[in-house]
Amino acid sequence: GEDVLTNRHANTTVPEVQGAARAWEVTGEQRWRQIVEAYWHCAVTRRGYYCTGGQTCGEIWTPPGELSARLGDKNQEHCVVYNMMRLAEYLLRWTGNAAYADYWERNLYNGVLAQQHPRTGMIAYFLPLQAGAVKKWGTPTDDFWCCHGTLVQAHASHGSGVYYQDDEGLVVCRYIPTELSWQHSGVAVRVTQTLDTQTGQVRRPRSWAVELDIACERPVEFGLKLRLPWWLSAEPTITINGMREQVFTGTEYFWPEAETIHPYYSTRRTWHQDRLHIELPKRVWTCPLPDLLDTVAFMDGPLVLAGLCDHEVTLYKGEDSPETMLTPDNEREWGTWMPGYRARNQPRGVRFLPLYEITDERYTVYFPVRSAR
């Protein structure tokens, strides 16, 4: 029950706890599982994390809930990001709790992908979160950081943990274009997941849309669960072969600040040749530092947005919510929706892009927000 992690080197402790996780799976001795659960409570639940999902600065654990003083040029060591994702995957398999899949997703987009150069594949040892930060990329021959070793695993694991099997059938935990070959009750099942780019929309879509095709060798009955992510802003729309499903009873909404109410949508039926269309509504929202609530990062659903500016910029909000400070920017290019935003009604214009799209630009993640006079 004590905090034994603050200021301790992070990545030397995570593999020890992964060892305990594996020991519980092999031996069944409850002590090993208790170690893992206590570690997660200390490292994540009580400590909190930056908007990106990371908790470290200079390779060491930050104090619980006290993150603002640790913003710097050495936040979020890549090895820690990936190894904590691996630990979350143990806990997801043991419990089925969608919160662990949410943690994985947040760190995938704002950690693993944000620390991988999209053209060279090289790694960024750290992900700086100070104002006016710049990513420092490794090289193939002049650097060999520990994270060079991690990238061989992390950058090859984007498709892992998408699908699971439970006693009822199939569980879809992540929305990533993939193809699954599976057997249920001796029947071959192929599941294909693709993203619907919604190019027919007039304005940039305010949802993630996914097509899920289920093709069975012959009709077979099983349960299907779909993770309802933490960033949902309204009731999702799910149709099966064009028929809309009832997802919630009544009007209930997800908000990032609120406790998750319904982590999965579940259905059970006989499947053969079926198509699901899933729309997951999202919005732009603000994620404050836990110990500095008037300093916020902006997120678009699960994606951290980085402002293209080389120093700290104060933003001003009116009577509306802080999210109205951003508006879509450079919205479409030919047939592709573009992900950028820009600040509106501010003394200085700032453009925003998803953090994982930033390569060599200087950027700022956290912005002080004041009320407009």
C-alpha cells in the first residue's frame, strides 16, 4: 500500500512485475497476481498520467498526481510506454476490464506511434511535453538506445490485442484494420475490420466509423462483444446487416471525465455472412494537468493534439466550454479528411495536428487557459 515508485527508475521495475504476471499464469499462486495488481494501482491508478498516457520524466516515475513540475524534454521514455502497455494486456486478459484496452489505445496513438518517425521508422527515446518541444530522432548507425531494441517489438505489434476469445465467443477490443482467422465450435470464421473513411460527408465526420465483416464456413452461433471506448461523446450507432441495434437503454453518454458506464456492447446470434457498421461519436475535449487544472491539453477523441508553436501560449475561453477554442483547419484534401485544427478568437493563431503526425516541427501540448475579459 506504500508508494515505492516515485523517483525510482521506471523501466527496471516493469519487467520485474511482468515476471510476476507470468509467474501467476504458470503457478496460480495468488501472491503473484496481488503483486501485479498492487503495482498497477501504484503506477497508474494513484499516480495518474499525462494526456498521452505516460507517467515518467528522465526515466523515473513522477510523484502521484504531481505532474506539472516534471514537464520537460525527457518525458515518456519509449521503453516504459511499451512495457506498461504489455502489463495492461496481462490485466485485460485476466479481467476483461475494458479500461486496460483504453490504456493501451491511448498509449498506442500518443506514445508508440508518436515516437516512431513515419518515414524512417526511427525511434524517439523520449516524448518531450514542455512548451516549444522538439522530438529527437535516433539514427540507424550512430545511436543504439535501449529504445532501439524496444522499437523492434513495439513497432511490429500494432495489430496485437485486437481480438480476444472468452467463454461466450469473440471480443473486439481495438478498432484497427485487420483480418482474423478463427475457429468456433469447429467452424472456420473470418473477421475483416476496415475503417469507413466517410468521404461522402459534407463536413469532417465527428465519429470513427468501422466496418466489421463476419464470414463463417457455415452458420454458427456465438457471442460478440465490441469495446465501447472511454472517449465516446454520445451513444454509438451499431447496425447489423442494415438493422440498427439498441446499444444503451435510455440516454446515457460517455465523457472522458466520467467513469465508464458500459464498457462493451454485447450480442449473441447465429452468424454466417454478416456485416456490422459501427459509428463511435467523438469530440474535441480538454485534458488538464491533475495538479494544474487551468493548464490543459486538447484531444480529439483518443488523439492528443499538438500546437505548432515554439513557446508557451496562453489561450482565452469565453462563456462556452474550452473545446470551442478550436475549429477544423485544412479540413479536406481531395478525397481525404485531414485531422488539423486551429485556435479561434485568440490573440495569436495556433495550428494543431495529432501528436503522432509531428516529426521535426516544434510543438506545445499543454496550454494555460484563462477566461476572456
